[in-house]
Amino acid sequence: MSDVFAFNGDLSAGYAQPEPLISGDEVFNAIPSSLRRVNLPRWPRASEPELVRHYTWLSRRNFGIDNGFYPLGSCTMKHNPRVNEKIVQLSEVNDLHPLAPESHLQGLMAIFYEMQEMLAHCSGMDEVTLQPVAGAQGEFAAIRCIQEFHKKNGESGRNKVIVPDSAHGTNPASAAMCGYEIIEIPSNDEGRLDLDALKSVVGQDTAAMMVTNPSTLGVFEPEIAKASEIVHAAGGQMYYDGANFNAILGKTSPGLMGFDAVHYNLHKTFSQPHGGGGPGSGPIGVKSHLAEFLPKPLVDRKEDSNGIDGWKYFWRDPENSIGKVQQWHGNAGAVVRSWAFYRRYGRELEKMSEHAVLNANYLRHKILNPSNDLAAKIPAMPIDGAPTKVVKHEFTLSMSPVKDKTGVTGKDVAKRLLDYGYMAPTLYFPMIVPECLMIEPTETESKEVLDKFADDFLKILSEDSDLVMTAPHNTDVGRVDEVWAARNLVLRHPLDN
Amino acid sequence: MVDHLPNLGREFEMLQAMGFSSIDDLFSDIPQDVTRDTPLDLPGPQTEEEIWADAQRLLSANIPMNSRPNFLGAGLYENFVPTMVAAMATRGEFLTSYTPYQPEVSQGMLQALWEFQTMISELVSLPVSNVSVYDASTAAAEALTCAVRVHNRKAEQKNIVYVSKWLPDYRLSVIENYTVGGGIEIRTLEWDENGMIDLDFAKEANGCCAVYVEQPNPFGVIDENLPKLKEIVGENTALIVGVNATSLGLIEAPGNWGADIVVGEGQPFGIGATAGGPIYGIFACNEKYLRQMPGRIVGKTIDDKGNDAYTLTLSTREQHIRRHKATSNICSNETLIALMGSIHMSLLGPYGLEKLSIRNAASCQATKEAVCSIEGIELLYPNTCSYNEFTIILPQSAMSALSYLDSLGVTGGLALEETTKNAESNWLHITATDQTTMADISKLVDGLESWLETLKEVSA
């Protein structure tokens, strides 16, 4: 297989540029001789036609939502509308400088303001900043705000953050970066928040509790309001991890559940494309008592007949701001895409959540209730990760019964799904469900796709176990050896030639 | 009418198959006391045509850099990205994919990122690169915490790092936020009279965990003292260098003069400034830091038949495995923008990079000469060489000069007092890039001259 360093053309290969304003020699001689570069980086020497082929070839060896069903739990892999891309490629987005005068950024700031207001409204928060560029950075920024809040109240002794054992790994990692000790509490037998466990750890040293609701099991925490009461009674703050916000828009809100701070994943709920791992956008919302600590600046506005629709927008620094977590104003391009996505739904965002939940429940039902014909061929069925009548936007399956009976693991089934043209579900998370597969269809999949996936999934369970355990068979490469990778650490091209 | 929901109108059929009769049944698990009792108070849905029209209407109020002579930079740069870059990177297979956790169907992105790691490694001359962090400032901050983890045990100055004087407030603030939890103390490395790191003072940093400096420095000065710094601070102190990435076709790679970790802003390779994001931070290091570095890394490996393949590796550093003991909380990063950078770098090639560096330096030099020929304007650091940007001293406030220039349709640069604590109000930071033209420079010079005239009129 070929890589980009195989292109080894003439020295003049590549992109032709206009001439510099003064001669190259003059420029070169002006650089202090001790700092002039001696050997240029050994980058490829290739022309556009060659590189278009190379990157097109690479793209065909990659799987996105556009290629097929992507039931990756907790990641909300919904369709990415293309007009959103067209908008951010305008110079009026792409070629803006964040330090430009406010008068150069009025259109962008109008969009920022609308997004701040919309997110605050949907989540029951009072103030929103769009600065954090990923969910994890949102968590970090919000926990920093909570830290400063306690400090201002003379309660710096609060040095512990509580997380359930089903939490995303970023929750404890973000709180630890702020210097907090992490207290992990076990879920109860049904995978729900255990209030007794919470009561046993909460106290005067509690700074905050971080919760995802619906949880990573895809089930709504019925006692969330009580959990908030318990933490608040001890003087702690409640933090909402918005990774699963797609399930509840218009139905409930973190504010109603008693949370003080929340982050939103615009790359999940609001369709910023995941781009192979980023960019994301992780705005945070807070109740008024935390607003003075938010990262700076926020967008505000005042009436002005010369402004956009009668408004002039300006940057405003919160009084006791923690400062910056990203050096500019966040991932503005992601905010603009998410704004375009939001405008497509408007007040019908509720319908988006309804369909996400409808699809998840429907797929779960189809998988757990195979036809008699199929059931007869399946040696062992997976079981629910958590007992529940209804799930929210996603659900978990434990493949333990399958593994016990046939030796086929969750990973084997995941790899076999790749052969059928699907992305695999999230694997082995949350860790509290043994042999876990976590499945999230999102609202943008049709009933036909869900029916077909359920059929194929069940068919795999009936297949010869050797076939499944050696999967995938139809992909660009066979099962990849991750242990070899970690032992040998070939982290760049050697460029020996 | 919402149009991206394939199952609209088929809800009942699906509900019935499950034994439910209404959508409300699916939300019956949400307790009454936390259920929203009013619908969302938002405008109705829009069609694509309406969204596009509204986007254009609102965004037309913006003034892009390329629509006028622009001399604002300071970390993000006006550039030109070859058309094929976005055309390739936004192919749906790349754009709409998730983190390549399933390598068997993600070889394309994995290979592109491995190639990216190689190109960054070559650019800065260090063996290891990750696949990006958020931006230059978080890269610097993560480099400092990474260095403390590696060096603190043996360090004579425990939990202490030094950073260059005159870092912009926004960078220092990010660094402070990222280091506060680890109890890391940040001290300042002083400059000498030429705007370079004071090597005598730097002896105080000997034995600390890390020093962070920039090349060129925040005011655009190429710092000739930096190659002597590693020896002064010592073997057990990480030398972290923040670079202006496009300068490295002209200025020696920091890995060749002692840097242990190189960070910087990748933006000029791959994407416009985009109001500050998405952009991407570069993070490259020596092997010593590999197991403590943040972010994702791709390794080359084999599949079950022994064929070449790529996969994410060293994941045990990361939050999804190591949770609160992870080296960083980073999960979503800036992969797609790094891919854009990678495509742009491939297309430039080594000599294209050199030419791009020269164009940037030439524009800077031409602008500097023209501006300095104006009577009444002085360089803050005369007798130094600049890349991309330089700082001048005006007879009056830089803010007033900028607003005068703005009224003439020229974006004149940055009043440093706005972004840098203790900067004088009459310091003006001017940036010129490969996109700067002689006509742009003339307009800047004319504008500054007529602004100076207005000052004389006032005083007369």
C-alpha cells in the first residue's frame, strides 16, 4: 500500500505560488545565520492531480455516516446537513480574525448571541459561553467556575468531586485537572444512581457531582431531583454532562433537574460533523450564581438603530471570570454550523428528541424480540444492560450470555458488523455492563435501516462462531493488531530513502 | 416543516410494533416534577433556502480580512488555502466519521493522520507528534503539565515552570487555568534589551521543570539567544518552544537546537483564521515525553494476515481508559483541521514551504521598512530581524491610530495594550503575511502618515 511519501517528484513539484514582495536572497540573508534552516522537512513532492487521487483513495478507505449506519453509542452520529458546510466556507466566516474590531464581526456575534440564548433556554440555565471547543473542555471550564465559586465563598476546603461509575472518562479526568480528588460511587443493581451510596460520600468536602442524564446506559435517572437535593444540602454543586442532551430537548432540562452547570456537545446534539475526532464544540451554561466566573468574553447586545435588526453586539467580560480556556472565542465555525442546524428545527427540536428516542426504542425492541424462526437459530441472546421499560436515545446490551455459550465476545460481534457495512456500536462502555455494546441510532435513520440492522445483528448471532471470531473479512484490512502497535511504536514514516 | 427525519409520519406504526400507543409513552420514565410543562419558546423551523438566505444576510455584516488591507495577525494569520484542501477534507467519508476506534474501516483517516505526524515531526525535527490539540495555547499549557509530570521527581525547583515575558494575556490565562490544579507555579523569564530571552536571568530557571519560550517571540522578533537556552536550563528541564509554523521553511527547526517539546498554531496550514476556531494546535516531542503526552497518536502495525495497517495506539494514557489518572482530559480534538493541514503541507512540499516562509518574511520586511521610513514612528526593538510581525512605537495611542485607519478601510494591526498586560498604549503590533501586497502597504503607510498629520493639527 502506498503512502504520501512515495511521491518523490521534481524539486519544483507542488503548489505554485506568487513571487515574494522582495527577493528570496535578501530575505534569507536577513535571517541570523545561526538560525537559518539547513535541511528542509522531507515533505512529499507531489502535484495536485496526484494528491487528489491519494486523498480520494484514503477517503474511500474510511467510513462515515455518509457511508452507512453508524450506531456508535454516546456519540450521536446523526446526519450532517451540507448547507452548514457551505455557510462556514464563506469568507465572512472562514476569513475572520477574532481580534478584529467588534464592527467587523457583527454578523458572527449575532449568531453567537442567538446560540447563547437558545442553549440557555433549552437547558434551563441563565448564562452561556460558547468558548470551550470540546465537551471535555466544557467540563473543565465549568468545574473551574465551580472551584472559583467555592473559593469566593471561603469554601476552598471542598476538594472532592463525585462521579458515578458509569460516567464518561472525561468527567473524572476534567475534575482531576482542576486538582480535585475523585470519588466514584457504584451504580445500584439496575444501573441507576444509588442515593444511599451518594449519601455515604457527600459532605462538607463535596465540591460538585457530575452526572449524565439519561445515563450512559441510555436510561433516565428517576431520582435525579433527589440527588440534586442531597448534593445541594451538603453545599455542593451539580454538573450536567450534556453528552446525552439529544434525548431530552423540550421534554425536560438540566435546570428542572436541579443542575447548576451544564455543557452541550454541539458535535453531538447540534450536528457539527465529527470529522474523524474533531473539531467539536462544548459550550457551557450556568445558573446565575456561577455566571460571574464564566470564561471571557461573552456576547451581549444593546439597541442601536444602525445595528443588525436594531441591535449592536459587543463582547462583555464576566466580573470574576476564570479567564480563557481556549485562546480566542471557541470554535466559531462549529457554532455557525450548529446555528444552521438549530434553525432547521427551531421550536421543533422537541421532535428531534422524540425521533431519537423512538428510533432507539424501536431498534432495541427489534433486537430483543427476534422472530421465532430466527430465535430458533440463535444459541444465546444478549440481555439488556439495564432493566427498563423504555430507553432514551440509546441502549446497552450485555453480550455475556453469548460469550458464555459460544465464546463469541462483544468485540467479535462488533467486528462482524463491519462486514455487513455498519459501523460497530460503542464497545465495552459503560464498564459496569459486562461485554457491553452501546447502540445509538439517532433520529436521522429510517425504519428500513433499523429493521435491516436488527435482522443482520440477529443473523450474526446465529452464524458459525469461528466466522464471527475471526471477523472482519470484507474490510480493507483484517483484524488489526493493536498489541503489535503498542509494542513496536512506529509513530512516523522512517523516510529512509 | 422539519425535513431531516425519515420516520416522520410513521411514528404510530413503529410505536404499535413495540406495543405503545403514543410518543408520550416513551417519555413516561421522566418524573412529573422534572417534566417541562411548556413547549420550547423558539421560532418555527426554517427550510434550507431560508437558512442560507438568513446566514448570508447576517454574515454580510462581517468584514473579512481579505476584503481590505489587513495587518492584524498575532497568532492567527490571513492566508490562502489551495482549493483542493477543503474539497478533499470535506469528502463525506472523512467529514462524517468518528474517532477511528474501529481501525478496520478507518484506514484512510488513520493513514492520513500518521502522515500528518510524520510531516509535523519533520517540520519541527522531533521524533513524535500527536494528531493535534485544540490550539497553540492549550498545546503550550499541556506541554507544561506534561513536562512537570516527567521532570518533577528529579527537579531541583519542584512544581516550578518559567514562561517568556510578554506572552499575550489570552495565552497566559489558558496556561494558568490548565496548571492551577496541579499546583504548578509559573514564573517569568525576562527579556534583554533586544527583545530576546535574557540568558543571564535564565540561569535562575536551571533545575525547574520546564521553560516555555516562543520563536519568533510574541512581538515578532527572531530570538537569537534561544539556541543557547537548553544548556543553561539543564538536561532535566524541558525546553518547550512555541513556533510560528510557517516560519520553519526559513528558521531552523527547534528540535535541531535543543527543544524537547515544540508546540504551535497549525492554522496557516489548512484553514482560514475562522474567528479563532476551529484551528489546531501542534504538539511534538522527544521520546522521553511520549507516555506523558496528551492527545491521540496513530501507530503503524499489522493485521491478522500480517499486512500493513494503522491504528490508534498508547490509548492507556487517555481518559476513556485511565479516567482521573489520564495525562489529559482531551477527547474530541481537531482531527479534520489537522487533516486539512496535512493536505496543504503535502501540496506545498519542502520547497513550497520554503517559498511560503520567504513570502511571509518578505512581506514583513517590506512592511517594516515602509512603516519605519515614516517620521515619528520607531521600532520597539530596532536592529532585530522579524518574521510575520513587528511592533512599533507611535507618538500617541495605538487604539486611536487603528480607529483612524479603520475609517479608511485599513485594518492596521493590534494595539498591544488590549491583549498584553503592561504593554504601553502606543505600541502597535503589525502583521504582514504572504497575502500582503505592495498596494496594501502603501495604504497602511498613507493612512499612518495622514493620522500623524491629524495629530499635528490638533497640537497646532
